[in-house]
Amino acid sequence: MKKTTRLRALFEAPEILVMPGAHDALSAKIAERAGFEAIIMGGFPVTGSLLAAPDSSQLGLTELTDHYRRVTGAIEIPLFADADTGFGNVTNVRRTTIEFERAGVSGFFMEDQLFPKRCGHTPGKAVVPADEMVAKIKAATDARADDDLVIMARTDALAVEGINAAIDRAALYREAGADALFIEAPTSVEEMRKIVSDLGGLHMANMIDFGMSPDLNAQELEEIGFACGVWGLSSIFTMTRALMDLYAQIRSDGTSANARGRMVSFAEFTEFIGLPEMRQTEQQDLDFARALIEAHD
């Protein structure tokens, strides 16, 4: 089954799809090994990982697609990606869709913020006119070569124009062709229930650690009616804390010895990233070459 087909089936399944966030190929592979069926990778953790900078549209299309391509090459499960604001107008959105498909992503969400965007759980957001976003969604759905590629429309209008305006926008975005909807940063369970009940269809809940939305678990989100729950920033937050603690300990102790209980071993890491398999393949190629040469001697 194609990864796009698999992701679409997971979104449409009766049970909720739980997607952890990853920020690079290694964290994506770890999530896959943990048993998750799909992962999400947003602009916040990728910008933080690649640039050590805030999520404010600082990564361009080529940088992001190159990163996604490395991730999809490392895992077998679907990757759900972040297209920010589409990197421009409708023409740019068409190219974004084409390049994301070429990079191997199985779906993406695109938002209606004014460029340069802000993290959805920070103040000061602004949104473009609804008709501009509707046109972008139409451009994306027209440009995809694979009809199973999941295209999700995100609106940040709740914080700017209120819950009813956000719901009205989301309804327009679905009519324009969006497969699923994402109303960012509801601040109460009541708002979350209203979003799903008023609109129906497929919705994603963004569970940001220390964010503005209620801290619900997957079962609670499924009961409300969300098709998907994502924990998109947990990996980058956890990695940052772990490395802060490690470097502080090395600085204090002059050694990493006292931190090794929190590490995988050298052997565990090389096994995880596939060194034994790589060496076996190399040996097979060398054995083939030697056998061929010996046959001609």
C-alpha cells in the first residue's frame, strides 16, 4: 500500500490516529521503532533543529523539502508535513505541492496566516483574507499527482476573529477541497467540541506541551470526535532538556560518565541506525566481486 493511501486510511479510520512529532530523520526512526503508524513534522521543531531559531517562516521551500526527503528516506511509515503558508501565492502553492510529493511526504497542512507566520500558540497572529486561502487550497488539490495525498487546511482565525469566524473559514476551506481541517489553538474543551460538532468531517487536534489548548489524551480527543491527535513539539522539547542536562553535567564533572545511565550504548546506537546490515551488504558486494574475478582467472 502506498504511504499516502495508508495515511488517508488512518485519518478516516473510526479510531483516532495518534501522531508524535519528530524533528529529524533520527527522531522519526525512533518514533517508527516505538510502533507509531505515522508521524508529523512541523515547522517549529524543524526550524529549531536546523537553525536554532524561532518558527517564523525562516526556512524556505527547498530547505524544508530537502529535510523532508531525508526523513522519508529513513522510515517506512507516512510523514505528515507542514507547508506553512504555502511559500507564496497560488503559483507557489502548486510548486510546494509538487515538491512535497517528490520529497515523499504523505500529506501536509497549510495555514491562513499572514507571511511571515508565527507559531500558532503565540500572540500577535494575523490571517489573510479567506478568499486568498481558498484559492491556495484549490491550487494545492489541483497540483497533487496522487489523489490520496492528504491536504489539510489550517486556520489561525480563532485567536484573531473568534471561534465562529474560524468555523466559517474552515467550512469554506473544506468546500474548496481540503480533505481535513485544523483549527489551531482552541482554549477550552467547549470550543473543541463546537469545532467538531458544527463542522463534522476530519479534524486534527494539536496538543502542544505548555500550550494554550486543554491538555487532553488520545481517548478524550477521540470522544470529542477528532480524527487525529498530534504531539508535535514533545520531541524537540525533550531533546533540548536532555542535552541541556548532559552538557551541564560534562561541564560540571569533566566527564560524561555520570550521564551514561541516560544513554544508549555505542553498540545499541550503531545497531539501531543499521550499521550491521550495511556491513553485511558491503561484504556481499565484495564477495561477488572476488568471485567474478576468480572465475576469470
